[in-house]
Amino acid sequence: MNTPICDFVKKYNDSNFHRLHMPGHKGAPLLGFEQYDITEIKGADALYEANGIIKESEDNASSLFGCPTFYSTEGSSQCIRAMLYIAKLLGRNKILAGRNAHKAFITAAALLDLEVEWIFSNASYLSCEISKEGLEQEIIKHRPGAVYITSPDYLGGTSDINAISEICKKHKVLLLVDCAHGAYFKFLPESLFPVDLGADMCCASAHKTLPCLTGGAYLHIKDEALASYAKMALALFGSTSPSFLILQSLDKVNEYLSLGFKDKLSALILKAERMKKVLRSKGYTLYEAEPLKITLCTKAYGYTGIEFAEILRSKSIECEFADPDFTVLMIGITSNLDYLEKALLSITPLAPITVFPPKIEKPQRALSIRQAIMSKNKKAVINEAQGNALASLSLSCPPAVPILVCGEVISENAVKCFEYYGIEEIEIVSE
Ligand SMILES: Cc1ncc(COP(=O)(O)O)c(C=O)c1O
């Protein structure tokens, strides 16, 4: 597969042109990577009006993923806003969403003034189990224009998108999937790529699980009719200075994916499965996660997730995410699984910790998400905030998944949950 963006920038850099344009470094290697950082000069195409090398590269990505695919240099966050904007353009203003939605969904709902109904589940706030029957009941009750789910979620849990899309189709509801953590799903021995399983649109962060620079992501769309809105939607939320370094990495990832990635991924998964088996046999409890995540339920092993992450740090291993209950590790083709296995097996199990998170109760809503985010607010310590409406998202990043959503009333249960997850101060609506 060719790499038109990389080729153009390399040729431009090799030409020693005087760069009388942005960026300010002019390609001079003061930091070390400037020479390949250009802007939308003649021949370099323009991300949101692509008809040259960027279009060619996006076409390469589209052929790899088997559906119209568009680049984002501002992560899945930008794609989530774009998907929801497209849904709104099509008159789908009410969205039925899994409660474990990422912050980008909430801020998009505020910006676009969407009406959101939540699907709650008994799982951790990071997961949302959605059954076919449960979803159908919710659709009949709320009559949404679109269903929005997060799969995989931060712990690695996945939804049955085949079953969900069947219900969505039956009720003529769009299905939008936040697949930020699953950019590699298309290349599994059996594809779990949401568009292959019936989703209308999905985002995927190439930078999370593929060798791409941070910020590189895809907006995947089922068909050309919906895809005709993609550039306009992405442009609405994107910077007018998209990063050419990120574009080059997306361009190069196409080549990488076309050079035996599927086989390399299969081999990695086999190795990871074997390792997960060994860990289980040695007393570890693992969360049922997608292949490239190892999610340790550390309390069963005698540690909080945060303590466990600290031990791993002392062994030169940095995890993706840790909270009181879980330590999440994300592996890739270049990960040294032998080292990881050895390190994990060298940690002595202790008596299990039997303190569990408070069950998050369904909150009362005082204001819409938009009203809450746009309202005057003030800071409040958590144990004095009860009874007020939450104004802005109070969360840690990662995982950037809210315990309580803006506009909801802070109940005694919400206070307990915030305290459990170490959030001490929040913003409440002040008038
Ligand atoms: C589930 C989920 N969705 C969306 C995003 C946003 O992705 P990005 O960082 O690529 O904008 C994240 C980021 O961590 C995420 O975890």
C-alpha cells in the first residue's frame, strides 16, 4: 500500500525549500522532529477539503476497513462530536446512550443540545451491560433517534453489536459506537469491527491500539450517503491547523496494517491468551476483556488497583489505568509479554480485600446537560455538595467516564461514590 502523505512531506523536506509558512519552526531541527511538520501548502491537500494526497490516503484506509473512513487528528473525541452532529442533522435529537459514555459524548450533547436518555446497568460505572431485550424496552419507552454505545469499554468489556444493531434496525434507530479502544478489531481472526456488525458509524482511536501518534483516529461510516456529511461534521469541531505529523502516522499505519498485521495480531493474541491462562492458574482474577487488554481484578489478589499499579511501577511497568478495583494493562505487538508475566508472577498474593464500590443509584435530573454546563457554577467540597446539581464533569482522566452527569442531583449515594473514587471537589450549579 502506498503512503502519499509521507512521500509528499519527505520529498518536500528533501527539496530544501525556504519555508515561508507555518509552523514557526520552519522545519529547522531545534526540537528534532520539525522537518516533517508542515501545513496545508500547495500539493499537501487540506484535511477537510481533501481531494489530493490526503484523500488518496483516506481511500487506502477505507479499503483496509471496508467502509468510508475519515481521518481525525484530534482523537476519537472529534469523531464522537462529528457522529452526533450527523445524527442531529438527520433529525435524531434524542440519543439513548449507555451510561459508561466518555466525556466527549457529554460535551457533545451539551454543544449540540441533544436530549439524552441513559441505559443504566448494574455493572461498574465503566461498563454497561446491554441486553437485546433491555435495549428494545428502552427504545420503545424513549423513542430515540439513535443509540450510542461504548464498546470496548475502559475495562475491555465488549457489547454484542450484532444483536444491538438488529434491534436498532428493527426500530429504524441509528447505531453509533464509540470504539475508541478497538481500532484493531477489524483485523481479528473474526472481525469485531462495529461497522461489520451493523453499526451505522463508529469512531476508533488509531493511537490507542495501533502504532499511530497520539491524536490519530478514524471516523468509520457504513455507507456513502451518511459519509457525505463526514468532512463537514469533522471540520465543525476540528482545528484549522491539523497536524501533518499525525496525518503521516495515519498514512503510515495503512502500510503497516497491509503488511501482515493480521497474522502478527493473531500470534500476539495466542500468546496473550496463554499468559492470561497462566495468571489465572496462579491466583489472579482477570476481567473478561478484549484481547489486547489485561484487566486485573486486584482486590481478589489482596491489593487495590492503585497499590498494584505502584508495585508494577517499581518493576518498570506503567499501566494504562488503575482505580481502587482494577489495574488495566494494554498490550501491543511490541510488548514484552515474557517480562510482564514474570513481573506479575513475582508479586505475592495477599488476603483478598472485601471492600467493594458503592452501587451507583439512578440519579434525579434537575437540568439538561447543556443547561448545567452553561450555568454559573462554583466549587464545592464533596461532602457539602449534596442536594445541588452537578455543573461540570467531575472526573479523572483516564478514564474520563462520569460517575454523575452534569445537571443531575448530587445524592447521598453520589457523594459516597465520588468519595470512593477519590474525587474531593466538584463544581455545582450556583444559580
Ligand atoms: C471510551 C473512550 N472513548 C473516547 C475516548 C476519546 O478518545 P481520544 O483520546 O482519541 O480523543 C477515550 C479516550 O480515552 C475513551 O477511553
